[in-house]
Amino acid sequence: MEKPEKLIVDGKRLDGRMPDELRSLRIEAGVLKRADGSAYVELGENKVLAAVYGPREMHPRHDQQPDTAVLRCRYNMAPFSVEDRKRPGPDRRSVEISKVIREALEPVLFLKLYPRSVIDVFIEILQADAGTRTAGINAASVALADAGIPMRDLVSAVAVGKVEDTIVLDLTKEEDQLGTTDMPIAIVPRKQLVTLLQMDGHLTEDEFKRALDLGFRGCAQIYEVQRQALREKYGVKEE
Ligand code: ADP
């Protein structure tokens, strides 16, 4: 990637956004016929599909838990999702991301309702431009709701970070690579509970507080779009 001279010019980012602005976001619920629940998310140049199966009997059986369902998540990047073809199949990064996505979603599910069962969440990254784990969480939580699985709330997620001393919302790949800090977060909006927080780079305590606050505000906007996608699918009128 050719390094641009500056990532922020006259207070605006290279794609014209203000520091506190999200990329354009589109969410559609129920896009796959054969999954129990599904959702498609476009966030800027990211294109992400989530499919949910279950709750259903856990196979292999020795992975069954007698008192609870197990949430299984698989985050996968398509070979054509990035500039240089990505080698297909799991790698260290996707295994780690699958784990943090599972941990971000688990707190909203009533897994104890379904002993010996499994809920499978497949997240397929069709096109990547930074923020795929958070876009994946947004898609997965709408897909879980679309599958009719009881949930305390949705989970909303976004990355915040620091680019040339400015705290920004929803970093592009260029900002992620050339900026100083990338901090993806996921929250349960109604409880204001943080279920994922990672940080690549560093922030001062004051910057961290401002970044977290910006992330919460970004998640509130995403939450509305997630709810709207479910309302559209189920024909629920505006409140
Ligand atoms: P996230 O997508 O959640 O921001 P990372 O910070 O690890 O996760 O990745 C940032 C971006 O870097 C990805 O969205 C993608 O555009 C790019 N990327 C990640 N892994 C690869 C890869 N193996 N090959 C090419 N680009 C990649």
C-alpha cells in the first residue's frame, strides 16, 4: 500500500468522513433459505454473511454438555476477500477471532435452556476492509435473533482507534494499517456491558476513555440498524 502523506486533512479522513462517523452500513436479516437464521452486513467495503443453525443436538456427542448448550463460532475469510488471495482454511488469526466472537455473543444467550445442544454460527467474510470481526459480530447477533433463539439483547460492535493523534470511529484498512491504534469493542447496548475489547497499539487513559465513549455511541447507531433489519424482516411497525 502506498503511504498517503496524511490520513486526516482539515479534520476529515481520506474517505471524507469526520472522526466520529461510521462508514455506510446496511444490514439485511434472513437472507439464506437453508440456515435457521442469517444476516448480511455491508459496512463500507466490508461484506459479511452470518448463518446460524440450531439449537440442535451436539455432534460429536462427546462434546455435549449435560447442563447447557454450546455456542460454536467459525469466522472464515474467503480467499477472494482480500487483495492478495488468502490461503483458504483456518489459521491462527481466524481461530483467535472465532474465539473472541464466541465470547462476545455468549453473554446474551440463554444457553442453559438447551442442554446437550449446539448453536452453530458461521461468519463468512466475502470482502474485507478492516473491522471484519466487529461486522461479523453485528451480523451474527442479527442472525441469532432471526433464528428465533432467545436473547437478552443484541450485541453491537465497532472498532475505534487513533489515527495521527485523532480518536476515530470505524477504521478503514488504510487507517488500521497506518494509524497508531485499533480497538475493536462489542457491547450489549441495553446493559451497557462490554463483551469484547481488544487493543492493537496503545492509548493514554484519557484517549482510552474518549475512544470507549465514541465506540459506545457508534454501537448505539449500529444497534438501531440491526433492530430495523429485524423489524423489516418480521413486518413489525416502527415504534
Ligand atoms: P479486523 O478485520 O477485525 O479489523 P484485523 O485487524 O486482523 O481484523 O485485520 C484488518 C484487515 O486486514 C482485515 O479486515 C483485512 O482487510 C486485512 N487482512 C487481514 N488478514 C489478511 C490476510 N491474511 N491477507 C490480506 N489481508 C488481510
